[in-house]
Amino acid sequence: MRRHKQHAGFSLLELTVSIAVLLIISGATFSALNFSQKAYASQQLQADVHAGLRGTFALLAQEVGQAGSLNFIPQTLSAAVTGGTVAQTVQLSSTANIFVGEELTVDTGSNQELVQVISFPGTNQISGIFRQNHALAAPVTAQGVFPNGVLTTTAGNTLQLFGDVNADGSLEYVEYDCNPGSTSAPGTLTRSITTIAPGVTTRTAQQVLLNTLVANPGGTSCFTPSMGVGGAVTAGNCTTGGTAFTCVTDVQVMLTIQTAEKDPQTGTYTTVTKSFLNLSSRNVFAAYAIATASSPSSTFLQPQPPGLPLL
């Protein structure tokens, strides 16, 4: 009779030890995986915060930098003009983006003159005092900058500015409103941009740029305007030609936002504060240089469009 060889199996002790070792290894693996997942989620939350701040500051830098700019689209006279000393109505090829009070440069050479717009009597018509004779199709342009392109003059949570901020020949009014909240109820940073045109008295609807805004450290304001070449803003620091302007050349911006969700590693919201100390308007700097030159001239300093800031 052939005998079958008997194979001994695992003992209960060996099986228990094996399972225990397996559980320890699996626990360590899942613990490491969980830590990695939390670390990744934490980094992603902070990355989103920084991305939002970077985008906002890029927009602020571009629009503050363009504040006060005038990029006028040249027009022409649609009929000859006979010079005089009283206001008359003149037809232009277009009055788009022209505003009451604007200083227009009409014609070239010896007939060139500055004409201030008094009103808009009709379609593509302006009223003004034309002292020189001008031929049909004489060029009409506007030169210069707005010395008060940044309207905000005191520290606070609202920033108002205007100019050709998109460099497309149109004047825009831009307003940023900072409404910081608390950790449990964060606030928002909103922005509106409105084309300046006759009859426009209200700004467009605000759009949210940041929606987890909290108070800055020490309660610091979101926006602090300043005169970059000499300190605090003072009324009349761009006085020239009998007209006083307040030239805000720089804007300091500080924003604090928190993560949209609690950090999975700490169980709390993470806050990030970012500040720029010198968002500058090169156009207002140019206006300041013109106004404070040894022989100041208001020829290239455009008046503020009426009705600003918009409600």
C-alpha cells in the first residue's frame, strides 16, 4: 500500500502573526496615502488662493497703470467752419467718446487751436468757440492726460479711476469695492467697468473678483492712495493754469483672503495676505511732471469728464 505524504499547514499562531503584520503594513500604507492626499489638498487650496490674488493684482496693476490715459480716435470736420467769438455748432465725423469740457485740438499749422466742448446739440455735433477758420475735413484730435485719473484720494475700501484703461480709444470708469468679512462669513472684492458717454450716470453691475475676503491685519484699508514723488496726497498738488488737481500717482493695495475650505491637515482656514506698495499711474506721473515743470502748462491736462464718480 502506497502512503500519501502529509503536508503540514499554518498553525493558528503563525496565521495570527501574519495577519497582524499585514494589518500593520496596510495601516502604515493607508496612513501615508491619507497624509499625502491631505497634503495635496492643502497645497491645492493655497494654490487657488494665490492664483486668485495674482489675477486680481494683475488686473489692478494694468488698470491703475492706465488711469488718466487719453487715447483719442481722430475725427474730422464734416463742414467748413468760419471763426468767431461766440459758440457755434459744428458737425464732426463722429462724437463717440467725446465729453463735455474736453479740450479738442482742431486743424494743423497756423489755424490750429484748442476748442473746449460746450455741449452736444445733435447727432455728431458739438458746440464750442471756434476762433479760427477751418476747412472741410480738417483733423480733430484730443491730446494730453487726466491728472486726476485716480479719483480716490483717501485710504479706504473703494478705489475709483478712469481713463482709456483698455487702450481701445474709449474712456472707462472703473470702481473696485472691497468688502472684507470674517472667517465664518467672508466678504468679496468686486469690480465694475462702465464706458463714459453722454447720459450715462450709473455704473454697470459689479462683478465678483474674490469671494473669500477677510479683514487685513491691523484693520488696514484695502486701498491707500499716495503721491509717489513726495508722500501724502494734498489737494492742489498739480496746480497749473489756475486749475488745481489732486494727482494720485500711486496706490497701495493690501488684500487678505482665506481658503474656500478648511485645510484638511490643520482643520482651519488658511489666510494669505498680499500687498503692493506702488501700483503706479504713468499718466498721472506725466501730468504731475507737466504741472510742476519750471514753465507749467495746462495745455496737455484734460479736465475730468462730468458726472464722475458714477453712482
